[in-house]
Amino acid sequence: MKYLALSLALLLLAPIAQAKDTKERAKPVAASTKAKTERQVMFNTSSVKYHDPSCRWAEKCTKNCVKVSESEAIQRGGVPCKVCGG
């Protein structure tokens, strides 16, 4: 009788547990839509490389660097930095 009651409880609670998992999985998907906003990078017009703004090479770059979107840097022929990955 105990096993029957336990089995019945598990069958009734399983859909509730799955619903909670589905809601938790939905949160990262919503966060990834925010990540689609264009990322800003530092583009060196002389070397044609682009860097993450926190990269040590971006911090050293002075007169040849401009802040642009990553897609614009790629359109200008930019390649990602080998240190930070752009």
C-alpha cells in the first residue's frame, strides 16, 4: 500500500516539477535576447584589429582607436584580437 501511495504521489508531482524546470530554462533564453544588442569594441584603424574595451591592447591604443559596434568593425575589414578575441 505504501508503494502504491508513493507511486501515485510521484505521478501527480512529476508534471509540477517539469513545469518549474521549463520556467527556469526560459529565463536564460530571455537573457540571450538581451545579448543580441550590438556589442561595442575598440577598433584600431591602423592595425585593423578590434578589441574588447577591457583588453590591455585596447587600453594602450590611443589615437588610432575608435569605439564602434562589432559588426561595423567587421565591415571595415577588422579581425579579432588574438589576446582577448575581440
